[in-house]
Amino acid sequence: MTYIKEDVEKMLREYPKNEAKLTEIKLKKEEYQEELYYAGTVYKDTDKEVIENMQLSGQPYDSIHSNTNKISDKVLSTVINYRKELNHINREDRQHLERKIQECDNEEKRLDKIIVRVKNLLNQLTKEQKFIITAYYLEKSKWDYVSNQYFIEYQKPKSINQLLNIRDIAIKSMLEILNTGV
């Protein structure tokens, strides 16, 4: 693939958003890994905890309204369901979580390549070129603001046309690097 000026500008403009996306992907991947760690684990309650929880979840006899006139016995219900309630199994869908982690890995690799590429392109620029490219594309500033910031930083005034020329030279340099070996 041969890159053109618009491709470089797009990469530069999307750089801050891509960094934010990469951070978010890493956080989501970490959450999925934590869920996967607990998926399928068994939590065993003590006998006393199970019995107390089962008895607390019932209703008192005087508040039961039933059309069938059937009244359940808490003690009988506790005895019957005791073994079922003793072990709680966390049944998360392990395949779904593993698939989500794989998707996060793929997206993380893709974003990482883009971010590293932009950093590499910026590293080879002069300080002046890097300042202009960063201010205009990465910080999304207007040219008059970039001109004022340039004056504050370097103590020499430059017109917007001069800044545009410096930008064009920087982008040409970036394109030379991107299109090597193509």
C-alpha cells in the first residue's frame, strides 16, 4: 500500500482517539479475564448459612395469599432443597468470554500498530516540525492559535503560510518513511 498525504493526516488526527481506545480495550480485556477467572468456580456455603438463608427467604403463614389453599411449610422446604442450595456454581459462558478476550487482543494489536507508527513518524521530525504537527493535528488547534503558540515557544513570528510550508515538509518526510520498501 502506498500512503498519500491524506492518509498521514488521518493517522495524525485519529492518534489521540486511538490511544484512548487502546486504553479502553485493555481495561475491557482485563475485566473479561477477571470474569473468566471466576467462571465455573464453585462457592460452598456452610450448613448454617444455607439453612438461615432458606428460612429467611420464606413468607410467614399469615401473609400468604393462595388461590389453591396450599400453604408451604418452611421447614419441609428447607429440608428438601438443602442439598441443592449447598453449592453455588458460577456458570458464566466461558467460550463467550474467551472470544471477547480474543477480540480485545486483535483490536489491541491493530491499535498498537497505528499508535507506534505515528510515534515513529513524529520521532524523525525536527523539534519545529514536531511542534507544528502536534499542535495542529494532535491537539486539533487552528492555524492562528498554532502561529501564536509558535511565537511564544520560539520567540520568532511566523506567518500561517510559513507554518503550512513547514507542515508540508514534515508530511513529505513522513511519507518517505511510510512508503519505503513499497
